[in-house]
Amino acid sequence: MPTMPQNPPTDPLALRHDAEAVAGAFPPLLIAAERIANAVVHGAHGRRRAGPGEDFWQYRRYSPGDAAQQIDWRKSARGKQVLIRENEWEATNTLWIWASQGAGMHYRSKLSDTPKYDRAVTLALAVAILSVRAGERVAAIGAPFAPGNSDLTVNRIAGWYASTKARDLPCLPPATALPRFSTCLLIGDFFSPLEDISDTFAALAASGIAGHIVQVVDPAEESFPFEGHTEFVEYGGAGKLPIGKPQSLRDAYREKFRIHRAGLSDLAGRLGWTFMVHHSDQPASRCLMPLYGALSRDDRMHRTAAGGG
């Protein structure tokens, strides 16, 4: 990227105030409605999948191994199939968030007032705040503390990002075995080779979790607006590349950028995950609403996976 003043990244503890402001734009009732249609606003809501509980959820056909006491004989007698009565498993979901701390995330061009890292952490904390308000448990992938559903958990996540911001961290999330039926939210620029990204995401998806990918990019990274002699420098490295007429590379650069993004979108589709793009010069709230809409649809996917159809 072009040489520019290296402003130190904003402390994630301070970014929490921005995250609070973004989250505050969405009333708790609306968040509960986006998360799940039958959410309980004043407390933890039920994850609608089969399991121990008191509320009826659905009927399904009997399968070998089902307990006889699960058979609804009255309902079965009305038709030609033996039906199992399943109740709803009332358990809070765990949302695992990850914001890339790679060196390139601290890039900010003249087209944006916000470094990518600041925006990624702001979005991650805003989602965590909204999830806690809706009764969800949240955790940060790679953090040394357990999931929780309180403001203390959000503060711990913010503090953990503050304590790790100066480290030489990878651009992709660490190999982590997440509990089945969890949800993960991955936020970064994802400029790593597609092969590496595919291997990392496939390992996470192997446990049956729902995934959401948000690619945060600076507008200059996508439009490549550079004119005249420009020196591109490697964030976190010693590489430098002076180019006399960068505009001559613009079309080729944009095409490569397009292909890479299409690869990310295709990968998300193969995994059954969602993919969206957020530009750092745009308000964080513009990304938050569709992101929460995508998170709310996880319930239908988890319900099908756990309920058998």
C-alpha cells in the first residue's frame, strides 16, 4: 500500500464507545426480532432445536433408536406414520467473534477517516453488545476466557483486543474447535491466499457451525486511485515497490481484486455461510443491520440440522 503516516491504532477499549453508539441505534426489541422471531426480550431466549424442554416444537417420523416414550400415539393413530413429539431445547446460543489483527488491517487511505482494524473491532464489539442484550453468550476466538452473556464479557473482549493489538498476529483466525451449532463472525480484509483461507474456514465449518464473513476494505484498496509516482510499502514488513505510473496497472489490479472477492463469496456459499463487504469510509451501522439479519436466519439452519428436517 502507498506510504502514509503510520497513525497508531485506536485503543479497542475506546472503540467500545463507538460500538455502544452503533448498537444504541437499534432498539432491543428490534434486535430480538432480528435474532429470532419468538425471542424473549427480557432474558435469554430459546434456541429452537430439539432437546430437553417443556415447549412443543415439531413432529417428525420415528427412527430406529428413538425412545418409545417420545412417540405421540394419538397423533400417530390419525395417520399411517409413527410420529415423534419433539420439544424445544431452551439453550442460549454462543456467538464467537473474531476481528483480524494482521498488520495490513491498520491501513487507512486519504479516502477514509477510519483504519480497517478500528472498524473491524467496532463492528465485533457492537455485535457482541447486541448479542448480550438479546441474551446470547459471546466469546472472542483465541481469547483465554470462557463465553459469557454480560457487559463484563464485552469488556473482557475489548480488553483482550487492547492487550494483543501490538503482537505479530496472523491474518486468519487460529485453528479452533468450536462447539457444534455455535455461530462464528469473522471480520477482516481477507487478502491472504484463497487456499489458506479455504483451509482455515473449512476447519471451522467442519464442526457444523454457522459462519458469517465480513470483508472490511479501505475504498482505495478496491478502486486503486493512485496517480503519479507512488511507493507501495508492506505493512509489518520491509517490502517496498516504487511505481512511476500506477494508473497503468489499475485495470489489472481491479480484475485481480474482483476475482479474489468472487473466490471468497464462492467459498462462503460452499460452506453455507454468508459473505458481505463493508467499506471503512461508510458508517458502521450500514453493515450492522444486514449482518444481524443474517445472524437471525441461523436459527432456521440450526433447527434443521438438529431436528433432522
